Amino acid sequence: MLLFAVLASASCSARRPIAATGPSFRLEAVNGESVLFSPSIPEFQPSDSAIDIRMDLNSPATTRNTVCLAETGPFRVELTKEDPNSIHITLPSAERWIRDISGFADADGDAVQSLYALQAKLDQLQQQGCLGESGFAIRDFILQSLPMKPSESLFNSYGYRPDRSSLDLKPGMRLKIERAFFRTPETSEEAGGTKNFAGLSATNFDVESSIDGKIRFRRIGNVRFSPASLRGQVRDESQDLELTAVPPESRYRLIFYTLFVSKEQKLSAAIVGASSASQLDEFDRKLRLQPADGCKNPTAAHDVACVEFSGFVTVTCQIRVELNGKSKLIDWGTRAKDLVPKDSLSSLTIQRRFMNAYHNIRFDSRDASILSLALVGGDRLAWSKTVHGGR
């Protein structure tokens, strides 16, 4: 499989003062490791105690005839008794969560699997009218509230973990699809050889929110070919344009086939959509059990929109961040250290969205572990340009 370098594109926006509200994210040590805590977790939360937080509902519950409770392992979600327009959420202690997500679950059970089970129960509660129209927001609130190592904060925003190999798509992202083309070999010895490489095509799609809040994809520009002469040699230029035809869905996810599909099948990735996160989770699970048919898997594809990418193709997700007041598209997985000059830590400030409001990330300016922070869409970073080597 060829590896393609992705060039980040940049655009400029008007410089404006950075404003943040409410409590901060904060970087603290848990058993000697740096852990990022969200604004929803109280200050001085003991690392070995369960985390209790509260969330106000955007819309009231529509039924009172059902016990509105979801509980699995160390997670618990229920309507607040004294205020039916808010919910009480219990999360595992920071020590247990960090241990379990690092793959060291013990006899108490795996908190990560409990989280996935809880998410399915939340979908059920919403269908029963327990959560009004706030089901998706509750899921996001829980994900964004979980303590994480800075390098793993993609999980909070996109549900990404290396061993799960999928990424929840959010409005504001951009997808870049690059496909390699090869000349027909003259001899059997030349088959698959890099000297037969003819060029690349590239297509961009923006992930957007439709009027009803669902996710849709909009193509940006035309298919680009490198070299330009390749355009006339490609028989089907529309093979990577299927995203323009998929229906808007409440949730979409990019699934990477790299870890569980053999190279012989030539499947690279799939973009799947559904009305609920639990439907995507179930599709994801079945797809990994029977990957050979991909999107055509009859037991997995029920009620799920699915676009598959096969052959010599890569699908790269890009996110937009702000660097010293300028907007820039970067590849997902980029860390602060990839963008911030080494000698600017003392002047560095970072802000991140939590449930659509910006909050500062508080850290010790002498603690270089903040530079391992995996950036997410909307992050704002600023540092002094007077520092030698600043950008």
C-alpha cells in the first residue's frame, strides 16, 4: 500500500481577542501521569473516587411513566429527582478510567466496554421519551467529561481509540480522498511495481450540519489530478463522488479497515451513517466479525448508510484550528508539539470547546507534557511571536 503525504491547507481569518468562560480544563498528575480534566469535573476531585456531575437538559423529558435510568458498570445516568430538567451522571474514578482505557482492566470489569453499553442504553431511553431531544448531547457531554491523557484526547471529541480504529465525523471537518493510478504493466514482473505509478486524484468534502442538525457532505471544488494529464486517462472520474449522494444522517463515522481487513481484499475505509450512535456501534462490531463483504455485509448494513473505498486509496480527515489568530486546516492526530515552537512553552495559551463554549486549558508552563496534546477541531493556540523561532 502506498503512503501519501497530505499537505495541510491554510486560510486566514480576522484576528480577534480570545475569550473564554467558566471553569478551565486542567492538566493534573494521576499516579505520575499527566491527565486532562474537563471543566465539568469539580476542582480537587479525588482521583480514586467516582465522579459525580450534573447536566441541564436542552428539552424536558416527554414521559414520566418510565424509570429514566441507564446504568452499566461504573457509569450511571438518571434524571435528577429534585429537578426533572437535569440529569445526574456518575463516571468511574480517574484512576480506574485511565487504567481501563490503557488496557489494564481488573476484576471490577472493563469500564470502556461499560461505556459503549451505556451509550446503547441512552439511545433506548431517548426512544422512550426519557431524555427529550437531549440524547445526543448527553452522549457528547459524557465523552467530553472523561479524563484522558493529553495524547489521547481525540477520544473525547471523536470517540477514536487506536484499537477501535474509527472516527466520529463532526461538522467543520474536511475529508480528503486520494487515489493512486497505475499504468498497465507490460510484463508480469512489472505488475504492482512502483515504476508503473501514473499519478493521483484528490477530492475534498466538507462535513456540514443540515438545517435539521443532521450531517451531510459537500464537495469542495473539482476532482484534481496530478499530473493534470492523468484526467484524460482515467475511465471513471466519479468513483470517489458517492458521498454527494448519501442521505443526511444524525451520525456519521469514518471506519479504517487497516487493522482488520486483509490486504488481498483491497478495502481501505468506509464512511457509515445512522440515526443513532448505537446503530453505528453495532455495525462496527458486526463489520469486524465479518469484514470480507464490507458495506455489502447483509447482517451489518441494515438501516445504515455506507460508502466504501477500495483499491489504492486513502481517506484523510482534517480539522480546523486557530494558531495565533489564524485559521488553519491540519490532519487529525496532529499534536501541539507539531505546531508550537519548542521554546515558546512559557507563553503558550490553549483554549478548547466544551459543549460549544470555549474554556482555557490550565497547565504548568514548566510541564512539557502539554505539548503531547492531540488537537481537536476548534482548538485555539497562541504564543509569543517574539520568541526565537516563532511562527
